[in-house]
Amino acid sequence: SVDEAEKNVETLALAQKINAEAVGSMAKITKGLGIPLVHFSSEYVFDGTLKEGYTESALVNPINQYGRTKAAGEKALRENTDQYYLVRLSRLFGPPGQSENAKKSFVDIMLDLVLKQGKKELKIVNEEISSPTYSVDAARLVKKLLMEKMPYGIYHGANEGAASWYELANEAFRLKKISVRTIPVRSSDFPRPARRPPFSRLINTKLPPERPWQEALAEYLYGK
């Protein structure tokens, strides 16, 4: 939880262990075994000030505690092995995880608010622009990296394009033909402990661009 890591010392300590220390330990182990390590990171390692977005080589500069633990994990990875694929993702959506602790994606939360809770009107933040990522496409990308033995390093695995939370939700409603009134609001209308990067589009320069996030979202919602 990004916000819990910001306001709760114990949560932050746990995030540091999972997102940073454990990554360094796994990197040492995999290096000793001579096998590659795939590690997932986040757009939250960036401050969101670059208007053109962020390539794989962009300098990290996190603005919240969660992002700092993810940046520390990236550093621990690089320092302890040279056989790694560091894949940055953003706004993940797709088939839900099987664990009871699996977190629902923003897309599924929005759909549930209307279809299960009967909401007729939703206020949705129309800022904090980033690149949605379809989990199935991300999995295909990782398979390509491993099967084709691509050069080790950092890769951006988000789908092509960028969107605000408001735009992402409205596209999901449009695809599902759901009638609901959506009201665009500013981030300040939903105060949260952790700051978010205002513009953190992930740009993929090392592989052919992933398909547009709109196309990926349509496949997820309709299975085609």
C-alpha cells in the first residue's frame, strides 16, 4: 500500500524488506547459481516532471516512500548481479490473482462500483497520467526476454500510450457499454498521504512498442 508505507513506520519497514532487501538477497543467490533474475519495478521510481515521459535510461527520483523502496530494490538488483531483467510496469490490470490477498486492479474496482454496488455517479481523478499495463502482455514480454535471451538490463513493459485514471475508467465503461456519470476531479479532491508522480508515462525504446492500452483493455474485458 503506497499510502500505508507513507504514514505507517511498520509498513514502511516491511516494504523496505520486500521491495529492496529481498531483491538484493535474490540477486546474490541467482548470480551464484548462474541464472537470470526477473524483477518488476514501478513508475513510482520517477518524480513525474518530464513532460515527454520516461525511457529505460531516465534517472530515478521517487517522491514517496513506496517509490523509494522500489528504487532501492533496483539499486540492490544492479549491485548484486549483472544477469537481470528489470521490468517496469504501471497501472496493472488483467485476470485477478488467485491469492485471497491479491489486490484488485483499478479497472475492476471501477466496474464493481457500478455493476455490484450500483453507483450512478463517480468522481475520478483526471490527473496523474501514466501508462496502463495489461498483465498478459507483460507476461508475454517477459517470456520473450527469456526465450530469446535478450540483453540483460532495464525494460519498460507497459502498453503503448498514456491515460489518467478518469480516461482509463471511462474507456472501460465505454467498452462494457455501462451508463454511469463520471466527474473529472483534481488529485487535491482526494487527499492522500503519499504524493504521486503527475506524469509518468513509460516509454519502451528497446523492443517494438506494445499494443495500445485501449486494445489490451478491450481484450481483457471481452476476451478478444
